[in-house]
Amino acid sequence: MLRTEPNIVVTGTPGVGKTTLSEELASKTGLHHLSINEVVKKHDIGESSTDPDDPNTKIVDEDRLLDVIENDLQEGGQIVDWHACDLFPPSLIDLVCVIRCDNKLLYDRLKGRGYGEKKLQENLDCEIMEVLLQEARDAYEEGVVVELKSEKTEDVDESVERIEQWIRNWKKDNGK
Ligand code: DAT
């Protein structure tokens, strides 16, 4: 393996706190926050949904997305922030953090973003049914996937500390 820094996926239902954790982690560790939402916008690889209730959601061409980010992943040191995780090649991913949040809190956060009832309910169901946690467990080996809460500010600090410790161990284990 040529990477000197690990790649970390930060995933979970929209609104759980992926961006919040990714930004804090990037500022503390110097790793790069690779926001897939930004990549999709920058490279124009999302098509508008045909659902009339949800025209703002983008359907992403995953092959093109992988082409665009492959070099970054090969290089390492990426905090990959997205609401899906099973498309990233397991050989290039060292840790998957599934962010979780209480449903009442998630309701308030998504309502605050102006989500309509249908989209709101779909996302709350996704969180209750642990869809992203299951997707992560199905796609990656046991030990790669961790579940982290993001409800209060202290949760972010705790997660950052935990991941910093994990990074130190990863570097030791990989002779870096
Ligand atoms: P995501 O990137 O998963 O869509 P986000 O990071 O944008 O989520 O967070 C959604 C909102 O919730 C945003 O207003 C910040 C807030 N939030 C997230 N995690 C939090 C935490 N641990 N403590 C307080 N507020 C938090």
C-alpha cells in the first residue's frame, strides 16, 4: 500500500452531522475534506430527479464520480463525506464512520432545512431503519465500520479524538 495517510468515509442519513464532523476532523488532522456534494456540483455529474415532489435531489452517476475521485483516494488522506458508502472500493477505504442522531433532533434539523413532508419522512425512516449502518456493514469488513453519535457539540469533540487515536494506530500499524 502506497498511501501514507488513511482514507476515512463519513456517512449517514442527511442531517445527522456528516459535514460538521468532517470539517472539524479536517481542521484537527490536516486530512482533506472531500465533500461528494461539492464534487458532484463541480463536475456536474448529478441529474435532477424526475420526482415532482423532490426536483432538487440529484441522481449521481457513480461511475463518473469514482473516475473523478479515484486519484484522490489512491493518494490517501481523504475524509469522504457522503450519504452513501457502498460504491467506494473497500481496498481504498480504511475506516467508515456511520453518523447517527436521535430522530426528534433529526426532524428539527431537516425541517430547518426546509424539507417537505415526504422527503422528511423518507429520511427519518432511513435513520430509524439503520439503512446506512446496514449498507456499511454489508460493504465493508467488520472492524472497518464504527457508529458515532452527533447530537451535541461534545459528541463531535469525542468523535474527533477517537478518530485521531485511530489514525495514530493506523500509521503505526502501517509503518508510517
Ligand atoms: P449532514 O452533513 O449529515 O447533512 P450537517 O453536518 O450539515 O449534516 O448537520 C446538520 C445540522 O445539524 C447542522 O445545522 C449542524 C447540526 N449538528 C450536526 N451535528 C451536531 C452536533 N453534534 N451538535 C450540535 N449540532 C449539530
